[in-house]
Amino acid sequence: MIMVLTTGLLAAALALIGLIWQRRQRLAYQALYQAEMEQLQSERKYRVLTEQTLFGIVVLQDFRIVFANDAFARISGYSVEELLSLPPEKVQALVHSDDQALVWGRFRDRLAGKEVPPQYEYRGIRKDGTARWLEMHASVIDYEGKPAVQAAITDITDRKQAEETAKRLNLVLRAIRDVNQLITKEKDRNRLLEGICRCLTEERGYLGAWVALLDESSRLVAHAESGFGESFLPVVEQLKQGKLPPCGQQAMSEPGVVTVAAQSTTCAGCPLSAQFVDKSSLTVRLRYNEKVYGLLSTEIPQQFVTEEEIQLFHEVANDCAFALYDIELQQKHLAAEDALRRSEQNFRDSIESSPLGVRIITADGETLYINRALLDIWGYGSLEELEAVPRKERYTPESYAEHQMRKDKRRRGEFVPSDYEISIVRKDGDIRHL
């Protein structure tokens, strides 16, 4: 009887233990499932954010790309699938050979926990082999349980080119100090050409002067003259057809000044040959920085044709060519600046029209910028209206306390996750979870 009772109690105890074990196992599975679902949702949020940003986002582990968004694919010229399949040596080759020591050295140092600048510029190599200047903002993250480097990358090639253009322009402006007053002040090409001809005939004593800008086919692009009047019109018609006067043909093939004496057989057929008797012409090509812009020619009394005069005329021609180069360079610079301004404006417009809320704040929590989408979420009409409300009243008590905690950690230099949830109090009192 005692044995039967003991056996029954033992069986009941074992059954109870089994039920408890099954319940614990079921709860453990539920917790694991919930954790996996939360992680999946977090990853989905991360991917949505990275795919909607204008920055190229890439995550690297062991010199392999484990994540890349479409923006980085466009920057690199590869598809996302191609980037994820690149072997380590191909990944390293995405950086210009002259910059690999910098980029990959900092990659190793960053993973080793060393202090490394988070932002720097380097040259990236696209799939087609072309180099582009890139700006990187890098940080260490935990990716699927392992340390990795996440980088936000922007193509700054246009900005770098604009900077280089500005440097070159400054060099040109310093060099032009030795150019005469007209060339220093005049930046309009046509007025410059007219002014040069006028100065040559009024101040240098030349009887006539003309200048012609030509395209690659030697056809007329622009011209000016002084001292010839209507007799120069036939020359203009010839230049429009790509026919250069004899002195011009010779000057286009020689680096120096071509001097043609009056009544020379060289001038046969030139519409200007009969206008000035006992005079000579000085003609030189306008050439600077390996580019020939056109021709400058003058009529001068024979007695003034000296080596010194020829040298002076050559220097004036060089000044004229440099001025044309300077104007062209400034136009390119202005075009580059305009393109950069439009690019920046497009970026601002994209943020302002984004359906995602965007806010820029200081370390103390002061809002410097907030886009329309986030203002609508908060229910305020402007940044000023939002800032007029004490910060503590814009959040739920719990969320405000967490906000203060994150702020204190940042001040102490401690790590603060970039992704977190907040609960805000709208203007109408409703609570929103972001």
C-alpha cells in the first residue's frame, strides 16, 4: 500500500515537473521569437532609412562589403549585388592606390579601438576605372554580432573641381597685375577686344589694329577693329568662310610675330593691302596654355618696326591671350559655382520635401533645423513656435528622462546608439511614438 502511494506521488511530481518544463520551454521560444521579430523590424527600419538617404551607406567587415545602399551603388558604378560579392582585394581596389594606405590604415585602426578622425576625403575608383573624390564619415558599429565599420559617403568631385578652379583663378588674378589697366578691369570678351584695338591705335600710335577669335576650323567667332572702318568688312567676310589673310596664315603656324613690309607680294589679294602705303603689318597668334584663340594684327609706320617694338607688341598679344583665357576660366568657375549651388539647393529641397521627419539639433538639444514633415508630426507651424514650448513639455516624462540621459552620455563622450525611439507630445496634447 505504501509502495503504491509513493509510486503515485512520484508520477504526479514528474508530471508536474514536465508541465513546468514545457511551460518554461514555450515561454523561452516565445521570447526568442519576439526578439527575432524585433530585430527583423529594426533591420527593416535601418534599410528603409539607408535607402532613402542621399548619402552612400556601406558596411564593411573583414574587408568585405556586407551592406550597401543604392546611393553607394550609384557612386561606385556597381550594382548592390556586385558590391556584396566583391572579394577583399577588389574591395580594397575601390580606393585609389595613392589613398589606400590612408583609408585602409584607418579602417584597421578604427576596428582596433584607436582614435581615428571620423571624416576625411579620398579618391574612389568606379567600376569603369574613373576616379571620383569622395567624403567619408565612418564609425564602428555592431553588425550581426560582429564589429564592422559603417561609412556614409558623398561624391564631392564637383566641389573639388570648383575648389581647383578657384585656386587656378586666384593664380590668374595674381598674374594679371602686370597686365595693363584695361585688361585688368574688363571682363567682357567683346568689350575687351574693342578696347585693345582702341588702345593700340590711340595710345601706341598704330595706324590700325584688328583682332579675330577663331574656332578650330579657323572660322570667325568674334572680331573687333580700329582704324580700318568699312575697308575691314571684306576681311570679316573672308574670316567667316575660314579664309585667313596671308599674314594670318603665316602667324597661325609660327610662335613669334610675323612682320610684313608694305607693298610686299605676301599681301597680294588682301583687302587691306592698298589702304596704307609705306607701312608694315605686325601679326601674331593669340596663344595661351596650349590654346590658340585667334589673331591680333596692326598696321605700323615702317620706321617704328624695331626689335623693341616687336617685343612690346608680342607682350601685348600675350596679355590679350591671357585675358581671354582668364575670362574663359572665370566663366567655367561661375558655371561650376552655379552647378554647386543648384546641387546644394536640390539637396535642401529633397530634405524639405521628404516624407521623413528631419531635425538638426545642437549638443544641448537646441533645434537648428526641422523640416515640414516633422513639424506636422509635432503639430506646430514653425521652428520658432516649437522652440517657444519648453523642451520638457514636448516629450512624455519617460522619453524626456531618456533624452536627458543620452545628452549627458554624449557630453561625457560615452557611446549613444544612433537609433532609438522617443515619445513626443503634440501641440494638441496627443502623444506620438517616433
